[in-house]
Amino acid sequence: MLQRDLLAQVEATASGQFPFAGILGCIDSRVPPEVVFDQGIGDIFSARIAGNFANTDFIGSFEFATKLAGAKLIVVLGHTECGAIKGAADNAQLGNLTHTLSNLMPAVYSVTDVQGERNSSNAAFVTSVAEENVRLNVRALFTRSAILHDLVEAEQIKIVGAMHDVSTGRVSFLS
């Protein structure tokens, strides 16, 4: 980890921001993007929601981050042991969370090649769903936004997927 002078970073970014990347991550307290990627104030745009999925609001935010603010990279960051993925796998029903988890169901339905139960007790299933969710949301950012699509096609930005292992702290980028 780099040593950082947070007060100096606050002062340096007071008149403007120029983050190089945007991260779409989960709200899980074990996966704060700035810490995971060892970044400071003003370095990245960080958008977080349970299950790290790209809804219209986040897509618009990443259009701003790239087209207007100049970020060159978007990372969809999933993680192991994700409670939202587990909840979706178990079809959890709880107030507004029910709707939130419905956004993860395409990944749950897409994973068909894992042996055993299709629920949160099957660690291999949960991991596969989390990875598939990342891949689907990388694709969604590309296909649901003409702005992001055009920036990728012009090779002005990249959109990639990654998984953070909460037991090791390591990040693996997905193909």
C-alpha cells in the first residue's frame, strides 16, 4: 500500500477531478474499490450497489465518467462470498431487496454447468454466478450505452471484469 497524504489529495482535487477509471462494485464492506486497488482521493469513480449490476443510473454515471471526465477504464468488480449473489441464488424475498436481487437473476439462470444444488450452500455455484454476473454487466455497459459502445469501438476506453477474493485480497481479471 502506498503512503498517502489525504489532506494534500483533498487540496489537490478541490478545483477539479480527473479519475483515470470507474469501478462498478458491490456495497460489501470487505471490497472498497479505493482500498482494493490502492487508490487515493480523486483517482477513481466508485459506484457501488449490492451485486454490482449496471442499471440505467450507473450506466449514465459511467457515460459521464468516460465521455465528460476522461476516465479510460471501467472495471466491473465482483467478489467471492457475495451476500447479494447468495440471496439471488436462494431467491430471497425482503422488501426492496427483492427487486435489487432480481437484477442478478440472469446470472443465476445462466449458470448451468455446476454440479450440486443451485443455491447459496453450493460454493462453486455461488462463485460461478458471481463471475457470470460480472461478465453480463461488462456486456450490459457495452450494449446498453451507445456512448460507451462508441468509446470502446474507438479504443478510447476499455471495459473489463474482475473478481476480488475476500479471503486473499487478490483481484483476478476475467477474460
